[in-house]
Amino acid sequence: MKNLQAYFFAFMLVLTMTVSSCDVIGDIFQAGMWTAVIVIVLVIVLVLWLLRKIRGGGRNRL
């Protein structure tokens, strides 16, 4: 599992170095408000899903 965390960290590091968040958000809002809402929700869901996978949240905790 630590190997996956290393890849995730490296991916996030490369992403923060190559993508300027202000440019990305500006381009999204130029495309339209609903497109921005959909993209933002999808990104949040993806991040939460990745965090649950990394932490082992796929198991039932009853």
C-alpha cells in the first residue's frame, strides 16, 4: 500500500508543478457555470474516492 501512496504523492507533486489552478478555474468558468459545477463535483468525488482507497475505506465498518 505504501507503494501506491508514493505514486499518489508523485502524481500530486507533478500536477501542482504543471497546472496553475487560477488558469484552470478561469478556463472552466469561461466554458460556463454548469460545466464548472460538474467538473468541480467530479474532482471532489475523485479525490474522496482516492483517499478512501488509500486509507482502506472500501471495507464495511459495521
